[in-house]
Amino acid sequence: MTDRILDVLDRFEKGVVVFLVALMVLTVALTTIELAVSLIADIAAHPHYLLGIDELLDVFGMFLLVLLGLELLETIKAYLIEHAIHVEIVMVVALIAIARKVIILDVKTTDAMPLFAIALIIVALSLGYYLISRVFQQRLPRPGKDTDAAK
């Protein structure tokens, strides 16, 4: 009885993950199309086909949004394959998200406290990513080292 329930739950979980992958693929595709249309419209609307700072910041924000979607897709894909969430990928997604926020942020109209909080978030995420990367590098076997004690 317990095995049957676990099997049903496993199938449900896989179905939800596959549905999430399909939604993420659709979202990334539509966002990429929207980015292309927006960029072409912005370029065509300006004399000499040069974009202003505001338009460039919007375009860069959209680029990072597409990258964010791709990283989230990578996280879901890794979960589908390995049934594990990779902490490194989640940290990269968070770093891209905060980088996007920084790029589109208007520092002239933003108070100091939110800027300080964003700076602390960036430092914390960077330090966390560095420490997680070091832990994973230490766990990997080093090339050239004899790992087989029987030899």
C-alpha cells in the first residue's frame, strides 16, 4: 500500500516538474521574442539608430531576465534528472536577479537604505557562492592524484 502511494506521488511530482519545464520554456521563448521586438522598435524609433541610457538599461534588464529564466530552467532540469536542487545554480539565479535589479535601479531617486540592503544582499550571495563553490571543488577528485588506495 505504501509503495503504491509513493509511486503515485512520484508520478505526480514528475508531472508537475514536466509542466513547469514547459511553462518555463514558453516564458523564456516569449520573453526573448519580446526582447527582440522591443529592441528593434527602440532602434527604429531613434535618429541615427542609437539608444539612450534609459532604453539601454531596459534592454539590459530584459537580457538579464532571459538569462534568469534560462537559469531557472536549468534548476528545474537538474531537479528532473537528479531529483536534487543544485545550490550553486540557485545562487547564480539569485545573483542574476539582484544584478538585474541593480542595473534597472534608478539610484538618483532611491533612498540610501534600500541601496545599502541591496549591497548587503550582493555581498552575502557572493560570499555564499564562493563558499559553496569551494566546498564542491574540495569534494571532486583531483586529476593526477591516485585515489585508489589498493595500488
